[in-house]
Amino acid sequence: MGKNKRKKFAKVKEMAHVLEPPFKEILKQDYRLKGKWCEEFGNSNPIVLELACGKGEYSVGMGEIFPDRNFIGIDIKGARMFSGATEVEEKGMTNVRFLRTKIDMIASFFAENEVDEIWILFADPQMEKPRKRLTSMLFLDRYKHILKPGGTLNLKSDSTELYEFTKDESIPEFNNERPNYRFEKEFDTDKLYEEGIQQLDETMQKVMNIRTYYEQMWLDQGKSIKYLRYTFSKP
Ligand SMILES: C[S@@+](CC[C@H](N)C(=O)[O-])C[C@H]1O[C@@H](n2cnc3c(N)ncnc32)[C@H](O)[C@@H]1O
């Protein structure tokens, strides 16, 4: 690890709104805030997760747009969270937290129906390892416990493979194989900025215009952006 990265890593560790539970502890028992996130935020506002948040642009950006919702950015890489976590500190935002952990362990962090929305932004398409994709059946099975009925799953991506895999393979397969659970497609565009965005209301257009580090990189390379939104139902 470079010196600069080490510095960021150390600084992030000191921030009260960055939570870094040791893996060993989580393997032994669920995280102390599982089912109690409302105590951490001091209110019972809806909980929104930004998975694979990187620098956390959506947690910060949506945190400003929706002060009456709570946002948790989750990523395994602590140094990347530095910029989002610093912005939250500087702006004195109280509705954003960062959680450094593996998304694979998400069931240890959130209770049944504790989460209102999941956002996955520019996740690695994992071309060689489909099971590691954050919208694979393996991950959808994890989300189905924590996501509330009526909750939403949002995917924004530059990757045609991840977009098509999600909408044509993994979600249809999930809906078939888990008949009591269902992700219903609510919004679908493979040309977000060229045409899709005009169909969204003003607030959602603002949300769509938050740019993550990876999104900006793909836009600079001329890639078109895809966006999928699903509403979740369960018994
Ligand atoms: C391509 S980057 C995208 C970051 C950010 N969303 C953006 O758009 O700039 C993917 C991120 O996913 C994180 N990641 C991938 N798989 C993960 C997992 N299973 N658990 C936690 N983080 C993961 C990586 O650490 C990395 O920061």
C-alpha cells in the first residue's frame, strides 16, 4: 500500500461515521447494529444502501437530496471511502454512514426488512466469475432477506454484459425459482442520458446526475449508461 493510501486509510479509521467491524467478529456473531440502525441514526427514517460505493458519491449526493432518508455506503476498500467520508464530515451531514466490509456478509449487518433501497453503481461486471456479480442469484438471495416489501433495487452501469445478465438472466431466474419473491421491473434504459432520463421526474433526474468516479471515467470514454430499477415484493 502506498504512503498516501495508508494515510487516507488511517484517517478514515478515526471517523465516527465510518464503521469497520473486524471480520473475525462478524464471523462469530452478527454486527451490533443489525436491526438497530435506527438507533445509530437517531431516527426511523428509511435506510438506503449504496453497495460497492467506492468514494461514496451517491451516499453523499442522495444524502443531500433526501435529508429524511439514511444512507450507508458499503465497500471493502477503506481508502476509497476517504473522499465521501471527508465530505460528510465537512458538511456536517448526519444521515450518512460508511461501512467497510464485504457485501457477501450483508446478512450479518441488516435484519429482515430493515432496508428500503439498494443502489449498485458501476460495479465490476466480473466477466470471469458470474457468481461474484452483485446482481447474481447468490447476491439476490442475500438481498431478499434484508429488503422490505415495496423496496427497490437500482443498477446503474456502463457494462452491457452486467445490464443484460441482470435483466435477462439473473432476475428472471430468481423470479422463477423463488416464486414467493419477485423483482418487478419498473424502469429500464440502455441510453440513460440520451433518452431515459427525460422519463424521470425532476428529483430522480437530479439523482441520476450524480456522477461517480467510475461513471465519469466511462462517460469520458463515450460509453452509454444503463439504468434498471426494480420493485421488490415478498410474502
Ligand atoms: C468498479 S468500482 C465502482 C466504485 C463506485 N461505485 C463508482 O462507481 O465509482 C467497484 C467497487 O466495488 C467494490 N467491491 C466489489 N466487490 C465487493 C464486495 N464483494 N464487497 C465489498 N466491496 C466490493 C470494490 O472494492 C470497488 O470499490
